[in-house]
Amino acid sequence: MSARAGRLGIGIIGAGHVGPILGAALAGAGHAIIGISAISDESRDRAEAILPSVPILEIPDIVERSELVILAVPDAELPALVEGLAASSTWRPGQLVVHTSPGSGTAVLAPAQALGAIPIAIHPAMDFTGTSIDIGRLNETWFAVTAPAPVQPIGQALVVEMGGEPVIVAEADRAAYAEAIEIATAFSRSIVSQATGILSEIGIEHPGGFLSSLVRSSVDNALRETSRPEPLEPPYFDGDGL
């Protein structure tokens, strides 16, 4: 990361399951969290629990005060949010703008980029609970990073500071990436739900705990098998040896 980004004033828009966690991780890396937006009582409670010393501010105030703005909002809300802030000329030249949507690259940030902001898409491949337990889980999480080539090192450095592992995903591949994330998440939840339901029907108490070790070990084994290199072809020898 550049010297300019060595210690950033960071604003977070969205106090759902993701925004406060990333904010806490970046605060732990030495950055200053300027403010966070929260609308519902639940989101305000979450923000106050995970970022207790961070003020809850209005969105324009957060953008105006921050060197880096994290847009951790639902996918469907992202385009209108970016465009609305551009229409009011709230984005500033040189400001880093990061969104966490899995299916969007930097194109959705074009209105901010047109005003001089620097666009980065960073998505953590993790199923968040919205509690402090997620902060530790970031240490074993891969993050998809999409950004213009000169900016990619900044995105990668932010991921490393959060404890994660960055991988570059091309703009054109974000839709396929999002599909893979959705399949893995939905399938895992569906299978666990079906299995625990069956165990409940036959009278096993706490079926989630009963299956915990099995599910984790099965998934770990499956992931390990997909990471193995392809076996080498057996060597062939002619009559004279090697």
C-alpha cells in the first residue's frame, strides 16, 4: 500500500453482517474508523457492539470525512447509492471507494470514478454471522479483489491487513465468481438443514452439534481433494533406459 494509505480515515456505509466486521479488522490494523451508517435498531445495535467508539453518522457526512469508504450494502442497493452520491457531487478526487458485492466489479463504481474516486471491489468469501466471531474467521478467508491494475496492490494490501488472503478476479469473471459463492453457500445450508431435520425426527437432541465434526471434516476433505495437483503421467522408458 502506498504511503498515503498507510493510515486511513475509513467510513463504513452499511451496518449489516459485513461492514462492522471489516471495520473492526481494519481498526485493528491501525486505521481510524471515522463513522458508520445504520438505520434499523438491529443495525445500530450491531454497530455499537462491534465498533463501540465509532459514531453513527449520515451517509454524506461519512463520505465527506473519509479517505476510504466501504460500501457494505445489499447488492440491489449499490448502484443507486453510488449514483445518488455522484449526483450530489459527494465523492472526492483521490478517495478510495470499496464495495463488498460478490457479483459486481468496479463498473458499478463508475459514477464515483468519474468524479476522481479510486474504485476497488473486495469480497470476502465467508458466510458472516455479524458477530465478533467473524473477526477471527477473516484470518482463514480468501478475498476476491477486482480493481484497475495500478490499484490492485492497494486492494491486496487492505485484504492482508484484515488477515485475509487476496486473489485477483477479473471484471468479466465477477458474475461467475458470484455464482460459485451462491452455490457453495446455498448448498451447504440446504444439506445441513435436511440432515439435522432427519436427526431431529428420530429423537437426537442438538442435531447441529451432533453433525458439527462430520460436516467440517467432510468439507475440509472435499476442499483438500480439489486442491491436489493433477497426478503426473507415469514415466515411459525405451529399451536403453531413460
